[in-house]
Amino acid sequence: QVQLVESGGGLVQAGGSLRLSCAASGSTFRVMGWYRQAPGKQRELVALISRLGSTDYAESVKGRFTISRDNAKNTVYLQMNSLKPDDTAVYYCSAGDSFSSSNYWGQGTQVTVSS
């Protein structure tokens, strides 16, 4: 059974940093990453990373967020710096076979950035 378990969310002031982690079990995946959903908005891509290290970022987070993964631990990370109130959302870990499809989702972790 596949499980994605996220951790690291919380409340931070604007300009601060947080690091999210997502540990996968039950399978390994070519692509892992993060999406987010703010209240009243659709879920959107934040960042994805392949097993070999290729990455894809949303324009809104480029230069501020860094995605990485430890294949040995089957874990993906999201380092979020220079956080803004607009980054407030529930962040979901994703895993799948390609950059265009996510087959599995975590339960989500809340990130709140205060102004």
C-alpha cells in the first residue's frame, strides 16, 4: 500500500522559511513533488523533481523554493525561503510516473504565512 506522509508545515512570518518533507512507502516513483491549494482556489503545481534530479517550478516560487529528494530514503523535500502571505495554502505531496501525472497524494500539511 502506497503512503505519502508529509511533515514540516506551520505558521511563519513573511520573509521566513520552512522546510517540508514527504516520505513515501510502498513503492518508488519516477517523479515526486508538491502542489498547493489555497482557500477558494484550485490546486496548483509548486515544484516537481525526477529521480535523476530534473526539476520543474511554478513561476511564482522560482528563486525562493528549492525541491530536492533523497532516493535512498524515498523522500522529497521543499525548502521554502522568503515566504509571502500568498504562499499560504495546504501543501500536498505527490508521486507518479511523469511530470504530467501524479498518481498518489499525501494528506496535506498547512502552511500559513502571516504579514
